[in-house]
Amino acid sequence: MGIGLEWGPRKTFTDYLDDVSGLYPDPSLSPNAIAYTYPNKVPADLVGTMRGNPRTKDWYFYYGLSVNFKLRDRGGPCYGVNNNKYN
């Protein structure tokens, strides 16, 4: 029986993984853009200002846990097949 634990960081080559990059949209140009970009109404003083830092790329981490065990042998490597049949 064995137990494994994995953890690993991954750096992306984009800043849009979390959808926080670029500028806040102008609601007069696209009414739906404001709803998609910032679901909680954007204050007027934020329109056109930076959202996040485009010079830093996004990262994410993965975690994994594995449990493995060997099934019981049942009489040989082929599980019951007569190994002498073709000798």
C-alpha cells in the first residue's frame, strides 16, 4: 500500500486567467461589458483605470492525494491461466 501527496506551482504566460487585467470598461461603449467584467457595479471613478498588473503573469497551484494498493495475486502472473499449456 502506498500514499502519495503532490503539490506543484504553474506559471502561465497570460494575465487573464483570473480575468483581472487591463482597464475597467466604459459602460457607455458596451452595457454588457461592465456586467461581465465587474458584476458588482463599477464606481464611475474606476472607469478607464487599471485592473490588476499586466506586467505580472498569473500563477496557479495544483494539489493531489493518491492512495494505491496491490490486488492480491490469484495463483500466478496471469491470474489462473495455465502457464505450461504452450511449453
